[in-house]
Amino acid sequence: MNIAFFLLPKNDVVTVTMDSTLRQTLERMEFHRYTAVPILGRDGVYVGTVTEGDLLWYMKNSDGKVTFENASKFYLREIPLKLNIKPVSIDADMEDLINLAKVQNFVPVVDDMGRFIGIVRRSQIIEYCERFVSRNTGVPGM
């Protein structure tokens, strides 16, 4: 099985850049109802993933300097990321993808230059495994 089979392409993924403001990031996440989104560099390279927790802890630890009202004055590049959401290469094998999906809700996928090309959602892998198991056990829905 090829990773590309599961890939949600970059065009269909909500992303932010290091130049996005805290407010823009919060609003995008709220609008799309996501708890985490990939961060891309100017050249399209995957930089990391920002989570709601990263944003909330940044605001909390600012001693009142950062509020929702002034969140457009703070940039994502200033916010420390608590989790290291690792990408996988499009050429990686399924075992690498599954190992990352065990601990991440989605796995960013990059090309050989480190440029972001999409994500694989953990739910897609689970659905595939469910179909595989039900075919081999003969139990519908299992």
C-alpha cells in the first residue's frame, strides 16, 4: 500500500504560515473546527503543527499582555510549539505512517525537499484497517 492512497492533498488542507497572527490562526481553527493545523514556511516547507493548546498556553503565560483583542499583534513565529508533530516522506513505507498515526491525529506528508504536500488522517487509516479486517474475518462492519 502506498501512502499516496491516503493523502489529503495540500489544496484541501487548512494551513497557516509563520507570518500568520495569533488571531488569524485562532479564527481559522475555529471556523474549520480543528484543534491543530500544519505550519508552512514561505517556501512551502513543513515547519511544524500548531495546536489550540500552544495558543492558549502562550496567552495564559503572557501575564495578560496577550488577549483576544490584541491577538493580531502577535505572530505564530513567536509561539513555542509543545508537540513535535513529525512528518513522513511520501516515499516512506506504511509502517512508518502507522507508527506516527498511533500518536498523532494526522500525519503531515512531505516530498523529498521537505515541502508539504498534504496529510494523512488517522481516521482514514483506521477505516482502511476496518475494511481489511472485515474482509478477512467475514464479519460485516468489523
